[in-house]
Amino acid sequence: MIQTPKQLGFHFPAEFEKHDSTWLSWPHKEASWPGKIETIYPAYSFFVKKLAESEKVNINIADEAMKVKVLEHLKDADSNLSQIKLHLNPTNDAWCRDHGPAFLVNRKEKKRAIVDWGYNAWGGKYPPFDLDDAIPTLIGKDMGLHVFNPGIVMEGGSVEFNGAGTLMTTTACLLNKNRNPHLNQQQIEEYLINYYGVEQVLWIGDGIIGDDTDGHIDDITRFVNSDTVLTVVEENKSDENYHPLQKNLKELKKMRLLNGKQLTIIELPMPSPVEYDGQRLPASYANFYIANKYVITPTFRCRNDHKALEIIQKAFPEREVVGIDSVDIIWGLGSFHCLSQQEPSL
């Protein structure tokens, strides 16, 4: 009988634990940023530059021609190229949180492994996605790591971890029939527990308006430490996000962790609505990425930017919060957390 990662002593660490590196897939799909892809590279390259100041950065690229362009952008941003490694792993798109390797650790045995969940571009919305689906196993082979294959669809942006046995997710995404229609909630929980090495699964409801992932948690609620979350709330009662986010807040207040403790909940405002060509985009300050030295946070040129950065800074006193303009990047329907995947230290 095949043993699961949990049985073998592996677990998925919290993002706020130390990283060896961050993995990215260089943005190149023009259909994800129609008419705007060139505008995202300055902000994206600055993101890479900041990451490289405290950890290695691994970037998936398609070919030598892309390598030349990538290096030009990174040099323009004055990045430390000695900290950055490019890998010839072709992808369909840039959303490495969802198609990238989910790294597990067994710290007793000083081992890493990778979970290669199935990937179907958020319910088959954006074919083709065959190259993205192959990325975790390609990286696992290259690194000489064992790769686990659960055989079901799962995306990194749909799950959040406290590093102490708790995973949080949304019913809107994981129970959506476009992912794993043959599984019920209890069966999905069993996969999460066995392949991420957790003890408890906590569920909230809907995601934010404009989110094409059907409600990823990384736009809503994020762990700051083992018992504290930042969660977005909408202040405008007439905004479409107001009621779903209030409902999620009520659910968070009812939750208990494995030790019986209530969550400490820090409320984070939403930005003013961000639209492009009449489309509401999934702009959220919760889509930050916790690097070793920085918490890299999207900003949206609106009045709540400063307030949100201050709140996040108070939540992470040992890191510096860096706001990076995400108005162009969010047209791709994601931001810095969606674009990145951490490789934890042992």
C-alpha cells in the first residue's frame, strides 16, 4: 500500500516560516494581460529584485529567447542576478502558486518532497494547461525529490496554513463541481490532511467579486502566525463584496484551533473597486507574499493603500512591508501571492 506524505512524516510549512527560495513562472501569456503585458514587467521585476534580497529565486522560462528578455528586465530592475536561477521549464501561464511545486518537509529526517496535484486551470477555464500541469514533477525530477501524486485537482491559492496543523480553505472553490465532482467535502478533507500533513481543515464560504478561481482563500484570509489571521472586509455596505466578507468574518469568529483557542482576527480593508474595460478585477490587499525579509503587498492607487500597508506592517513586526503597484498586474486576475510559491528551509 502506498504511504501518504502524512504517514511518512511530511507536512506543508506555513509561508511565514523560513524559505530557501521562491519559485516563479515568468509571465508571457498575452491573453492573460490583453493589450497590457508589457506594462507589468517593471513591477514584476521589482518583485523579483526584492525577493532576491533575502532568498534565492527560481524562475521557470520557456526557451533561450525568453531567457534573453528576462535577463534584460531583471537587469533594468537592478536585481542581484547571482541569487536568481532560470530553469527551462515551459509553462502556459504565470500563476506559480497554483501550478507550481507544493514543497513538503520532514525536518526530523532532513528531507523535502513535492506534491503534484492535478491542475486544470480553475475548472478548465483557460486551456491549454498541460505544460503548467507538468511543472511540479519536472522540478521534482530536477531536484531529485520524491513526488507524490494524489490524483485530484488542487491549487495552492485555495489553501492557507498556520504551520501548526491547521489548513483553511473555501467551500466556494474546493466544493465546486469543476474541480473534483466525484468527491464530497469529507473526502476532500481526507486528501488535504493526508497530502499536506495537517490535522484540521477549517472552511469559510465565498471569495471576492471578479475572482476567476471560484474563491481562492489567498484573496480573503491569511495566517500571520499560528493563531492570527488577516481577513479582508468591505466597508461600503452597497458593494457586492460586503455581505460575503461579513459572512466569512462571522465564520472565522466561531472557529477553534486544535488547542481550543479562538483565532485572533485582524480586519484588513478592501481597496476601492478596480476595473478594466468594464470588468471588476479581484483586487485585494490579502494577496501579499511573505518572503524571508519582506511582506510584498499589492497596492492599487487608492485611499486604502496606506491604511492596508500599516495594518499589515503591524501584523509582521519582524519584516518590512513593501507595497508594489499592482494596477496593471491585477488585470491578469491575480497578484504577488498568485504568482509565487515558496520552497521552505529544512
